[in-house]
Amino acid sequence: MSAFVVDDEELIASTLELILIHKGFKARAFVDAVDALCAARSASHDFLLADVMMPGVNGIELAMQMTQLHPTCEVLLFSGQTATNGMLTEAASVGQHFEILPKPVHPTELLEKIDQLFAA
């Protein structure tokens, strides 16, 4: 399975990429949501793991566009900000529902959530 990891902090993006590779994904890290969207147009993927609060395109906007490109893509978001509920409500108003994990994400919790996503 392939995965995109998007976080504007390079260290976080690359660390999460390594965790997903260890989990068996063909993972690719991005520090810019627009770059991830461009790559998604030419390559399908099964999973998106993204930070919510990023400059330019935020993680919820990214997830909405990614799932339009690849409807079967599973999405898991994370954020250190509590002000994301309004964004989730906006996404839900157009039929998009995403789960947000609190940042920092412990690798064990992340892997458990990924297992739950793909078991459903």
C-alpha cells in the first residue's frame, strides 16, 4: 500500500514516513500540501497522513482534494491546535468526515489508528 505523509515540519514528515515504511507502506513525505496534490494527480495512494495546520492549503482542504482524486484513500489527520473543529464542521457540511489525532502523535497510537482504518 502507498501512503503520503504531509507536514510542514520536515523532521515530523520524515519521521512519520519512516514509521509508515516500517509498517509496510510505500510512504512518501511532503512538506508542502500543494506538492502532495501534484504528486497525487499522477500516482494513486491508499493512505494520507497529514497535519491540519499548515501554511497555504491546510490538512483538511488537502484531505478533501485527495479523496476527490482517490475516493478509496483513507485519511488520518493530526493537529496540535484545538481550533480545528470549525474546519471539521465545514468539511462535514460537504460530506467529508475526518478524524484528527492530537499532536504529538505517539507512534503506537498512530499504528493502532491505522490498523483500525484498514480493518473497517
